[in-house]
Amino acid sequence: MSKHDEALFRFTPAAKTGLAIAAAISLYGVSFGALAVASGLTLGQTVALSALMFTGGSQFAFIGVVATGGAAASAFGGATLLSLRNTIYAVQLKALLNPRGVKKLAAAQLTIDETMATSTVQETAAEQRRGFWITGIACYLGWNIATVIGALLGDFIAEPEALGLDGAVVAAFLGLLWPRLRSREPWALAVVAALITVLIMPPVPAGVPVLVAAAVAVIWGLISARRDRDGGRLSGAEQHGARTRRRNAQ
Amino acid sequence: MSLWMWVLLACAAAYTTKIIGYLVPGSWLSHPVVMRISGTMTVALLAALVAMNTFSDGAGITFDARLGALVAAAAALALRAPFIVVVLTGAAAAAGLRLLGIP
């Protein structure tokens, strides 16, 4: 690979994907800024949430509790619960990118749904890095600028839903998942994970379903690793033999 | 405690959830089973994010224009449309269905 191919800021497929996602997400930032101020937060508090917390679901959860007059402690609890999935993303991203020093501290702040999704689906190390950093920086700038605009000017995007922004977010995550569904096994896993997520969404607090999906992934990975280890690339007869030998050994 | 304190505390907690994942020892991550799980994790997390963003409704689930966006996006992907076209298709489908009166 040449130096040119490894340059971080190049207009590659991963970069385009990241910028498209950042554009959709940033428009939501306007809604966040406007809603936060309407919930009773000051401009400073609103800006602090976007700049320092920088994880959209948690931010909306925090101001949602404040808006309904709930205790600040439960706003804190809801926001933190929703941020727990970022720990899983961070482990994934450490395995891919292994940032060090100051880069690690910056990478942590940029670890969100969008950066995990764009980075982990890329095929090469260079695209994984671009997917993470370009998506992260673009989302961070866009989200924070949009927050200030929304907080100062109010919600001129009266309803993000009327523009179909929520549909854009659904399409973006599906678009990232799609290329991974090349064989039957990932299809089955995706369907199981999605079904479980939908089924447990009503009874459990927001933030928990993604953690359960992660647990499904761990169990699935363990089972398929064991199956590969046991079966390997042996023929059916050899597999049968291996199974018998193991049974005998036990 | 003032609201400001809670804002800063929640921000610190969110950053903690993020940085903790990067402090996992690198040697754990090179284990073959962990690498296998990393692959299944990507698929399961993305599937969960698709499901959540399509059906979530405050405390429960709901079926609305976002489901139309999901179907339209899937159709665009099946036709091998580029990513940006897929995203715009999802937005157009949701916006269009709402114009027709679907919530």
C-alpha cells in the first residue's frame, strides 16, 4: 500500500459514508439544542452536554427527564445507562485501531453509534481508520455547531420527522449492515438480534436492548467458534469420527 | 446539588463509559475467539440499531413511517444503490408517507 493510500483524509467510500451520516445526525443537533433550552437548561449547559457528553441518545434522555420535572439524579442515571453501549464500541474500536496517547483520549470522546458503525464495517485498516476519524470529527463539529444554532434560534426544523430524518438514520444503519449479510449465518444473527431487541424494548429501560444484543453476539461467537474448532474443515465422516473420539475421551 | 453539577457529572460518567473500553489489555483482544466475537458483535449491534431506530417509541415500540423507510432502503440496497442514495431514499420514504398522513 502506498503512502497516498494510507493518508487519513481522502475522499474514499468510508469518508463519503461518514460525511453522509454526519449530515443527517447534525440536523438532529438543531432539535437537541432547541429542546434542551426549552427544557430549562441554560445555553451553557446545553453546549456542555453536546461538547462533553457527545452521545446523542444520552443527551436526549438527560433533557427529557429535566423537561418533565424529574430528579436530576434520574436524568444522570438514564443518560449513563444509555452510554454503556459505548464501552462495547470502545473495545471493538480498540481492537481495530488501537489508538495511543492523546489519540486514545480523543478517540474515546468520538466513540458513538455512528463511528463504531462506519469504522467496523470497513474491509481495510486504512478505511477503518478513515471511517472512524472522519465520521467522528464531522459528527462532532456538525453536532456541536447545530446544537448552538438550535439553542439560539429555536427549532426552525420544527419537526425532523417531517423531513424524514428518522427514516434517513434507519436507512444509514441498514446500509452499513447490508454488506455484512453475505451468507446465511450473519443473516440469521442479524434477524435474531433485531427480533430480541424489538421484543425486549417495551419492558426494559432504554439503553438495555443494545446491551442484550451484544450479549447475543458474544454467545453466538462462542458457539460458532466452538463449532469450527470441533468440526474444522473435516468431512462429515471425519467430523463424526472426531465427535466419537471426543465422546470416548470424556 | 445544582443542575450544573449533574450536567458535568453525567458528562464525566459518559466519558468514563467510553474510555474504559480502550483500557482493556490489548492481549485479550488478539485471542481468536475474541476476534470471532468482534465480527458477530458488529452484525448484532448494527441489527439492534436498525431495529431500535425503526420501532422505538419512548417506552415501547410502534409501527410508523420509519418502517416504510426501512423497506425502501432495503429495496435501494437490493438494487445496489450507493450509500448516499440509500440514505436519501429512507428520508424520502419517511417524509412521503407522513405527507400521506401515516404517522
